[in-house]
Amino acid sequence: MSISRILIANRGEIALRIHRAAHEMGIETVAVHSTADADAMHVRLADHAVCIGPPPAADSYLNVAAIISAAEISQADAIHPGYGFLSENAKFAEIVEAHDIAWIGPKPEHIRTMGDKVEAKRTAGALGLPLVPGSDGAVSDYDEARRIAAEIGYPVIIKAASGGGGRGMKVCAAEDQLETLMKQAGNEAKSAFGDATVYIEKYLGNPRHIEFQVFGDGRGNAIHLGERDCSLQRRHQKVLEEAPSPVLTPEERDRMGAICADAMAQMGYRGAGTIEFLWEDGEFYFIEMNTRLQVEHPVTEMITGIDLVREQIRIADGKDLSCRQEDIEFKGHAIECRINAEDPFTFAPSPGKVNYYHAAGGMHVRVDSGLYAGYSIPPYYDSMIAKLIVYGRNRERCIMRLRRALEEMVVEGVKTSIPLHQELIKQPDVLNGDYSIKWLEEWLKEREAE
């Protein structure tokens, strides 16, 4: 098989990113779009374009029948889902392959396995990935709870087996609190979810979010491309990402990367994936695996020189991995800022017409965006409108270059998160790389109180 025309089942900057990689490989592209995206940059640049429905995503970018029809009409022989929308929908992947169209993504069974939190954790443990220590399942007996808590060490967290959102969760610092807090957690869980079942895990008080990029050929060969630190988050949404992590040593990177690559080889994993961990006091704890390309993939590309989208297309085309683990060199430092159309500090969305746009430039500065002057940002989709990625020989130079690039970047007509990033890279903790997943929200609270 040889892929010659790819339908891009997405929109915005990632659709443009996929188009560029495909064209550099001599492959034609098909842009699908809602009526709201008729003037989008990826639609303008693609070789073919098909409107698949009205603005709501459910009627367009999530409309499987419309996307498959567009692929057949345009004679596309492959579909790239990007990220978000249908990218981790195993059923969609199966439908694509059932229509003899190449799916540029992992095997459907792996998407399904890693999309189920319980099954993903069980599979990760069986593959040798380190898990958060805790009970194997529900705990109702206090003696058993005391034994488990003593084994994993205090503090522990008692969690409702059903639901989430912080309800039915209690942090227990010592054994004499355990029985009372288990009762409270169970009662809250019963009230909120109709299920009083709880389980116990090690409580991580101030972890970082560190993830490893992996790639497999689907035939038992896999590599890792190092880690990204994504700890600067608000409401579990990543704001700024960097590679490599400021806290890992090369030895830790090699050790953990090898564990991740070996796990993917055992699975027979195909294509790009990201294994996400919480990291605290030198220990990694698996939280989930994303079976797709990540928003923050450019920082990995900057420090490895490997085009991840090109590699995805090659693997889907049945080719071997383009490099071996020993060929990969990690050089320098890269940071990505997500630029959103929103108030930089209240985070209220700010869709509308872009009156003026000037992208930052210069050596080792990359802007992934579909913006242009006169473009109207629709209110129907995610607020991210650009990604500013910079590279430096080391982290200090990278931050200096980022500071300059943020000063240069201009988006007029809507509010953006550029001022937030300008403030962040002035903060001593950020400059020192001394932050956790809780840092940004705590800083925002302090800032608001001033």
C-alpha cells in the first residue's frame, strides 16, 4: 500500500500541521470542514475540501457518516484524526479500516484498552509500568484498610470508586483518622453517586506531570522520544509545556524511556502514543495513556529533530520506524505556550474577528497556527488559536528567546493568553523549573487576592 491522499478529520492548527507534513511527503490532502470553518487556513491550502455539516461539532467533526462519505467522495486512501474529536474513538477507527481506508493511528483495540481507566491501569501494571500504590479494588474492612495504608505509607487518599469531581475523596494523614475519613468518604460517595464503595491510594501531595512520547511499528518494535514536562496546568488543562523536564537526569530519562518503549513493544503498539505519569520525589506513577498525537508534540520535535506527523504517516503506510533508539539524540531545550482566544486571567472565551496578526519569528521560533488578519474565530470550538514553540541550546537561552517571541507576537481584535505567558516566565519558580501541577492555580489565586 502507498498512501497518496489523506483526509484530515480535524480543524485549526493541527489540521494545518498535518497538511504541511503530508505535502512535504508528496501526499495530497482533503480538508473536511463545518460551515463555520469554510474560510479556515487548512481549507484554503488543502488540495480538496468537503463541507461535512453545520457548526456544532456533533453535526460535523464528530459526524462519522459524513466523514466517511467525504473520504469516499474525495477518494482519500487514509484518514488522520489529529487530536480531540474522533482521535481516540476506537469504533471510528474500526469503521475507517472496514472501508479499506488506512487509519493513521493506533490499532483500535489499543485505543479501546487505554480509553478505559480501569483496564488501562491493569494493562499498564502488567506491562511493567509503575502504578500509584494502593488497594487492588474496593476496601470496606477497616483492618484491611489499616494494613494497606501502613504498607504504602501515609498520607493516603480515600477515593470513591464511582464518580469524581473531588466528591468522596479524603486525604488521610495518620492511622487514627482512617476510620472516620473512610466513613465520610463512603457517605459522600453514596449521596453523590449512589455507591458507597471506596478504595485507597498513596497520596501525592505536590507531583509534577511528566509524559513520555512513544512510537511503535505495530510489529513489536518501539522507541521513546524522551519526556515532556506539562505541570503548568489550570483545571487539568495544560498551559505551557517543555522538553526535557527540568527535574530529570539523563539516567532517569533513559531508564524510564526504556520501560515505556518496552511496554509498547510488548503490546505491539502502532503509531504515536504518550504515556503520562505523576512524578514525585524521584518516583513515577502511571496515570493514563493517550493513543494519539499530543497538542505539545512540537517540543519533542524541536529537541529530537524528528517529524512526528511524518512518522505517523509512514507507520500507517506499513513502513518501518525511521530510526532506532540509539540513533535518537536529545539536544537543547524547547518550550511551548498555548495561545488561546480568551481573557488571560479570567479565562473567559473571546471569539471574534482578528483585525491584525503578526506571528513571532527569528531563529528557532515556530508558530503553529491557522490565524490570519480578517479571520473570524468561531465560538463553537476549543479556544486555542496558536502554539508558540521556541528552542534554545539550554533552558536559560530558551526562556530568553521565548520572552522575545512573546513580545513580537501580535493578535488584535480578540483577547488572548499572551499576557499570561509573559507573566509566567517572569516568575522565579518558573524560571527555576520549580513547579508542580498545583503551582499555577495557587499562583492565580494569590494574584487575584492582591
